[in-house]
Amino acid sequence: MANTAGSTRLSYITFKTKQANLYSITLVTILCTIFYLAGMWQHSPGAIRAATSPSSIFTSVPCSSTSAKASTNLNLDFSAHHQAPDPPPTLARVTYIPPCDPKYVEYVPCEDTHRSLKFDRDRLIYRERHCPEKTELLKCRVPAPHGYTVPFRWPESRQFAWYANVPHKELTVEKKNQNWVRFQGDRFSFPGGGTMFPRGADAYIDDIGKLINLKDGSIRTAIDTGCGVASWGAYLMSRNILAVSFAPRDTHEAQVQFALERGVPALIGVMASIRLPYPSRAFDMAHCSRCLIPWGQYDGLYLIEVDRVLRPGGYWILSGPPVNWESHWKGWNRTTEDLKSEQNGIETIARSLCWKKLIQKKDLAIWQKPTNHVHCIANRRVFKKPRFCKAQDPDMAWYTKMETCLTPLPEVSNIKEIAGGQLTKWPERLNAIPPRVNRGAVDGVTAEMFREDTALWKKRVTYYKSVDYQLAQPGRYRNLLDMNAYLGGFAAALVDDPLWVMNTVPVEAKINSLGVIYERGLIGTYQNWCEAMSTYPRTYDLIHADSVFSLHKDRCEMEDILLEIDRILRPEGSVIIRDDVDILVKMKSITDGMEWEGRIADHENGPHQREKILFANKKYWTAPAPDQNQGTHTAR
């Protein structure tokens, strides 16, 4: 009983305590609500400060009062007092970037013919790259010539180009008897001829194929020095050989421009005083067909440069003077003594480089570079020159002076070993681990990283094609540029499409990977994107840029790089730019001012990535017709 009474008393106390707590909470809630409402009323913008009580509000403003009297006494304020500041002008509006004067339709900033006249003519130094100062940069969009038409699609483009796109007939007259190019109505045709192959490039390449094997995949990359309209490179493509063709911007007006219109890889370039913009051991084959390069002069400087860029066991092919001079000396308007002396000079330099002359048959002569330098080191006792280069990076080739020294090949353990490693034959070469990676010669790149990068770019290109349907359409794009190629994964993922990619490795990149790209059987060049590229306007159908603007953020202006992209992009061409979202948002305001049509899309892994992708297209527009106002331009 005592226990029962105690429990009852305890329950009663607990009940009273809970009831008291409930009353307290209710009272506090009511008071807080009253004070909150009073505070809101007192501090609101529309508070009527003349009144001291709710009842006085109504008595102080009678119903019969006029609106004028009410506005005088109440002083109501309905304006917003919490406003965000206006955005800065750069974000608030798009700055229109105007077209350049029509005189700039073929403007190449670093190969400008007027600027070049300031430089030394010795050894053609004035035809090298000489870029404008920052204050000289054009802040306008280079126009296409009036009447510009989208080029023919490959392979038809190998045969034809529109006259309106390259309005130059000089070569049709100067090279009339050599079948370089002909003018027919509204277009040019390219019979495939050349100075030393009047039967056509196809038959000429067949002749080379009878002397060295062009079919087994051991020869994939080639360089054509002094290329003309690049017919040699154009017809090598059907044999799965990819050539980089170059020639200076000289009296043979527009020869490189013709090559690019045909859909053939080419750059403006010259052998003068600086190295060619390619790594060592890049090309399987080098070619000169009456290219007018003085191979025997300057202590063999230019053959030494060819040796640097040739892979171990690579070939050098020469046709034209002085080869077969006994048959041609009268037509060349030179004496037999002069031609014989020139040939002897070339032969001597080739032997000093340890090259072996494989064959000379009619108008063709072919030498082969040794697969290693074991014997070459030994015969320096006979050939005192050229000496081997010391303390030199053989892959450094951006404004790097040529030297009259022999680039040493990587060391080998025996006479039969190939210096630098054996290359796999094409097409397996594309995805095989490159020898430079296997040997650990590329800082920070392992075989596993190479495989992962290859797989990554296959995924990315598949995503690109799902967004840009034109990229998924075979033949829509022919000439492509990758502005920051790294290991060449973007180009490798597109290798089955009828196109080619110029892979550029920025000189500012942490890793010099261009040698890896060549070992994969792809082509490319070095480039500083704070300067213009050595190519004509309207070179590329599609330009890809991965983190290019982050890389150059503190080096040069974003607008200048975008204007260079616009210069070398064809009307109705496309760009794909990957970068940080903040950079792309800023970029979009500039590209809108350039009249590009584009949008920023999510990363292929979804919206939660900071990296985004800008897909954009350059509109079709041209310079006005000569009789029109220069302030207008033709668009569609």
C-alpha cells in the first residue's frame, strides 16, 4: 500500500510539472509573436510615424481626405533598398570585333612580306618567322576573299580547288609545262605533276616504291622540303604515308595555300638559320625534288638538320639537280663541272654523316641513315667534321639555331640494336607503346598512362560526335588542328575518319611530347600560341583546344589567341575548346563579339566537373565585292 501511494504522488507531481512547462512555453510563444509583429510594423518602410496607437491611425486619416493630403501626411516609400551592384562592363555587354580591311585576306602575321624586308637576305633569313610586336597585333577578324566557297571534299579536293578561295594564277603560267596546276573556269585542277615528275606524282611514287619498301608499314611519316603544291604528299596518303610538306612564302605565290585547299598537311617554312619545328628522329623519310636548297653549302648545315629529324634507318630521297646531271645539264643551263662539283659535295657530306647511299637510278638518288652511331663514333678519326653535338637537347626546335654538329643517337649495347628502340609497323604503331615512353625518356609518362590516355580520348571523341553531328559525318571535316595535343590521343581516336590532324605541342607545355606523337605515326609541330601559326588564313575545318587558355592565362591575351583561331579557321568551320568554366564564360563574351555561334556544354562525365566544353561555329562571311562599301561584308 505504501508503494502504491508513493507512485500515485510521484505521478501527480510529474503531471503538474509538465502542465507548468506547457503554460510557460505557450506564454513565451505569445509574447515573442507580439514583439515580432510590433517590430515588423515599427521598422517597415511604410510605417506611419505620426500615429502612436492603432486607433489613431484611423482618426488621423479620415475617409474623406484626398489623395494629395494622404500622400503628404503618410510619406509612403515603395522603393527597393537591397539591390545587387551593376555587373562590370566586361560582363554586362559584348564588345563587337570588326572585320579587318579586305587587304588582309591572306595575312600571315609571322611571314608578312613587308616586315620580312627588314631582315638579312643572307641564307634566306628574311623568309623565316618574324612576328609582329604586341602593339602591331591586329584587333580585327581576317576576312575570306569575296566569293569564297567551302572547299571540295576529299578525295575530290586532291584534284580541284576553287579559284575564288586562292585567286592566284601565277603558278599556272610559271609551271605550265610541269603540270603543277591548271586554271579551268571557276577552279584550279591539279594534274599531280612536278618539276621532276612530269608523268605525275603517283607514277613518281611508284618509281620510289621499286627502290625502297613503301607498302609494309615501316614508312609512315615523311617530310617534303620545298614542296610546291604538295602533290607528293597528296598521293602518299593513298599508301597510308602521312607527309608534312613545307615551303617558304616566296615568289611561287600561294604554293602552301594550294596544298591546304587540297586537303594536304602543309606549313609555311624554310631552311635558313633556325631548326625545323620538329623533334629529333621524327620522320621515316625525307624528300627533296628540285627544292633549290643548297645542300652542299654552309658545311652541310641543311643535311645535318635533315639528319636530326630522320629516325635511325630513315631515308633521304633526292631528285633534280645535281642527280643525273649527265642527262640534264643542258636543260638546267649549268656547266658539267658545276653540277659534278655539287654532287661530289653532297656525297662527301652524306658520308660524313655516316649515311649509306642505297641506289641512284635515273633521276632518283636514295641515302639511308644508320640505325645507330657505333661505327660513326669510330670513324670520327677519318671525318673530323661534323663533330658530335654536346650538351644539346635534340628535341628543342623553337627558334633554336641550327648547328654544324651531328646530333648523337641514343646509346646502344650492340651494333645490331636500333638506337632509341624499334618502331612497330603501321597500323599497329598507332597504339603500341612508343619507344620514348618504354625507355622512360618522357618525364612523367609511363606505359600505363599512355594506355589510359588513349582510352580517355576514344571516350571523349565519342562524346564530341554526339554533340557535334558534323564531326560524326565522315568527310565533313578534312583539315584538323589540335592546339595542345599531349600524346596525340585526339588524333588517334579519329584515325579511321578521312581527315588528318596537325598536332601541336605548345612550347610552354611541361612535357615535350611531340616525339611520342611521331613515334605513333602521327604528325605535328611546335607552337607558341602567343604568336601566330605559320599557315595561311582559312587553313582548318575544325580546331580543338584542350586547356590551351589555362596554359597561356598569364602569358598573353585571350582575345589575341581567339583572333588567331578565327584567322586560321575556315568559314563555317568549328571549334571545340575544353577548359575551366570561368575561362569559358569569359571566352563566350569574346566569341559572341566575333559572331561565332556556340554554347557551353557539360563535361563528358557530367555537370559536376569544373571543366566544361565550348562548341562553336564560325559563320560564313567574306570581304565585300570590290565595288561595295568596305564597311559591309557578305554573310549568309
